[in-house]
Amino acid sequence: MSPVYLDNNATTATDAEVIAAMLPWFTERYGNPSSSHAFGATAAEGVRLARRQVQSLLGAAHDHEVVFTSGGTESNNTAILSALDSQPGRTEIVTTAVEHPAVLALAAHLEKTRGVTVHTVGVDGEGRLDLDDFERALGPRTALVSIMWANNETGTLFPVAALARQAHAAGALFHTDAVQAVGRVPMRLRDTEIDMLSLSGHKLHGPKGIGALYVRKGVPFRPLMRGGRQERGRRGGTENVPGIVGLGAAADLAARYLETERGWIEDLRDRLEQGVLSRIGHCHVLGDLDHRLANTACIAFDYVDADALLLMLDRAGIAASSGSACASGTMEPSHVLRAMRVPVGAIRGAIRFSLSRDTGGADIDRVLDVLPDIVGRLRTQSPLWRDRVPTFA
């Protein structure tokens, strides 16, 4: 049977239209955008078009607010370090316990090496931010609030527009890691107080190795990558023109189809969840079910080891994941689910199915056909299953 790919929060397939848009920039349009001849001018125009396409998807006020980077990790690092370096005397960061490692690892590093104070705001059992804790964390020394728009494991959405207003009231800048949200959630940044936003091309059917950082006009900024005057001096290094063109094409496709795709992807996700819950006992959908990405289903199977479950799904030709691809290979349960205080009997059996516009009804049917038997076989091998007690009240 054809393989079933339900790990789109890790990466999406590059769209055929995106590949077609990129190919000429490897061959006849290979100029350096900084060169003054016709080859360079052609490449520079390709970069300008892509910048406008990303601007349109984000609903940004100006195309020069888009800075091209190598991806989400670089964008996150740039935003955090810039906020600290551009605001002497402000040495505190506010973030959450469920951020991507690209934020949390840097925050921990800055605590150890630069004496930065990091306030980590908790979440409740559905992954929703503790708003009282957030308000208490803000203070006169807060340089930056960095809170993701959508969680990569549960799909839970955070009220970033309101949080940005609160950050500004405390005199702090606001950054959001929107890698999972861009192309999946309608955005109009010009109507918000968000200062910086990170995105990555391979999460929205673009190529890997390309991303962008939105920097609102007037926000103080210090570059991470220093060198030439590329990106208005905000990111040194010769531009990855094929990647930038690909990101622009992917952004254009996402803007064109976002609303229609979101509806039917949500229908497929709901069909998957309802089918799992009705056919398999002792399992639970995690996250804020009223405010989450349309494409993400995080399901905990009691008394099942997620790694064994994923291995057996893979053997059946079905790709899913146990959380962030950037944290795979660890033996520890997901830091996101630990922050949500998911019971021990369920946390090690939690897996994520993430859909895309390439997902079809036949894919969902295939999962529902094979998953009950796999879970049943794994449970018969578990001593916890024989002595089971309820994990959720």
C-alpha cells in the first residue's frame, strides 16, 4: 500500500509548484543579488518578489520587515539575542515551559553564560498559558517576551496579540515562534503589537534551510550574522536565492488556499480522533480542543510505549511522531506533556498525528484500520495493562 505520512509538523513535502519556481534559479538565473550586472539584478528581483509574497501571507505593513534566514532556529536565536543586545539594562526574558528547544536551549544557555534571568511560565492540563503567572513574570527589567503562536506537539494556540500588548505595557519587546502557525492560521501582523515573528519554509510546503524573521518597523535590532550588507545589514551572507524564491512561492500558495484547506483538514483530523476514541479504549486527545491548529491531533494511549507504537506504525507504512523532531532520540517524556502534567500512565504513550493538504480520507482510514490492533498487541505485553488503573479522572 502507499505510505501514509502524518508527521507534517516535523516537515511537509515541498510542493511541486514550489520546486518548479525554484529550478530556474539553480540554472539560468544563478546571479548574486548583490552584483551590479543583469544577472545580479534578475536575482535581486526574485528576492524582492519573495519578500512581498511572505509579507502578504503575514499581513505585514512593509516588505522590508521580512528578513530572510536559514530557518526557525536562526530566527528565534536572532530575535532573542537582538532584544537583549539592543536594550542595555534589561536582562530578563519571559517564555513558557512548552516552547520549542530552539528557544528553551538558548534561554538556558544565556542563564548560564550571561546571567540572564529567565521566567518560565507554566501551562494547565490543556496546554493553556497561566495568564496570572505571565503577568507576574513581567517587570521593568524584561527585555523580551518570547511565546510560541502554536505548540508543535499539541497544536494549542496562544493569545499572542493580547500577550504582545501586555509585554509592551511593561516596556518589553514581544517575539513569537510562529513556525507551526504560519500558513495554517490567518495573520495580519500590521494590526498587532508583535515585534518579531519566526517562520520556516519547510513547515508550509517550502524547502528546508530557509526561513524568515519578521521585524516590525522601528523595533531596535542587532544582527546575529555579521558580514556584508545583505538584508539591509540585518543578516550577512550571500542570499540563498533558490530557497528564498521557494519560500515566497510556498507563502503565495499558503495565502491562496489557507481558508479552504483549514476547513477540510480539520474535518479529517476530527474524523481521525473520533475514530480512535470510538475504536480504542483508554486513550485521550491532548491540548486545548477549542483553540488549536486544524491539522494537529496529539493522542495519549494508556499503558503503551510510544516508541514501540511508532515503530509498528512505521512497519505498517504510517509515519507519525512522539513530539518535536528536534528532540527525538531522547528517552525522557516530552517536556510539553510534562508541563501539562499528563499522568505517567499516559505520557509515555502519547503520539502526534499532523496532517497537511496532501492528507486524504484514505490515509485516515488506513490509520483507523491498523491502529487498534497495534495498540491491542502492545497492551497485552505491558504489565501496566494487566494491573491498570485509570490515568485521567
